[in-house]
Amino acid sequence: MKVLIIIPAYNEEQSIRQVIGEISCHMPSADILVVNDGSTDHTAAVAASAGARVLNMPFNVGIGGGMQTGYLYAREHGYDVAVQMDADGQHSAKDLPRLLSKIGDHDLVIGSRFLEKTDYRSSPMRLIGIRFFSFLVSLVTRQRFTDTTSGFRAAGRKVIELYADYYPIDYPEVESIVYLTRSGCRITEVKAEMRQRETGKSSITPMKSVYYMIKVTLSVVMSALRFNGVKTQP
């Protein structure tokens, strides 16, 4: 398979070299694309010197815009699989073969921190949000999910095409699963480890968390209504 690893990055100069090096060690045949999302530090230069291809966004467009850019690149260059990984080093490249092994039988494979017991630990509030969205998406799609906010995913050709045409903008991981379900995609989860962030800080503040929960809940409900044939206002 022709594999592209997409890494959206914003001010991750301290961790990006290690992330690229780990991917190259465990999957040397994969191409690595860093979508530099308007960083104000040396993320782009460090990523390029580490051997990655770099796309520089003119300003910060957020995770949704950055990932859609990566999927557009994957479609235009004929990749069979596109894998999303974080730039902060929390995802382990050791898990890449496990995700890729499910592509073919499935269109999207999600690396889940909760499918099986792992060493991952989260704050109580974040854990509540993770479990809430997993329950909500499981309810509306009628398929069990344990980690709908995971940013560690492998997408086959069908999903690359769909995400290149449309990808949710704000905090898109949850809504994008419902979108794929509506499009008839086969989705599964596999166990994945997630390490604690060692550099930088999360962009999700308490206020953003409230906005996130409200917006994504509404988006999921609207998507579910459309999926079930209920007319909604544009």
C-alpha cells in the first residue's frame, strides 16, 4: 500500500523531530506530510530537516482545515491510505501496523485508548467528554464506539475521497465519524496506546470545552436527523 502519514502541527518544534523519527523507524516505507498550520515557531524548518514533506498554511486554520488539506494532498498524489497522527508525540508509531492491518476490510480504522486496557490516564472532565461523545455517536450510528475523539486514524481510499471533499472544521473528530457512517463507510476501532504530552500545551481550554460539547452535540444530532430522513432547515 502507498501510505501517507498526515501530521497537523501548530508550534510543535520541540516534539516534531522525534515524531517524524519514530514514524520513519517503524514504517520507513510511508511518506510523512506535516501540515504546518500557521506556526509562529520553527516547526516547519525542523520538520523539513527531519525528512518530512511540509505544507505551510498561510495562517492558522485549525485541525479541520489542516486535515482536509492533507486529504486533498493524499487524493491528488494517489495514496491508498492516509493516517492522521498528532504532532505532540502522544501517539505511538508502534501501533501503525495494527491500524493498517484493518484497512481493506474497513474504510476507517480508529486507534482507541479504551477498547482495551492501556496505561492512558485522563483528567475527570476530559474523560466525561470522551465517554459522552462515544455514547452519543454509538447511539445515533447504532455501532459501538469507545473513543470518538481519537486523532489517531487510518483512512482508505473511499474515506480519502470523502474527506477531501468535506471535513468538519471545528473539533472534527466526532462529527466526521457520523459523516462517514451516513456515506456507507465501514468503521472499526483497534487498541492504541497514548502517551502523556511532554511538550507544548493543549489548545482546548475550559471555555473551548463547553463550546466544543455544545457545537459537536448539535452537529451530531443534525447529522443523525439527516441520516434518518428527517428534513431539517438549512
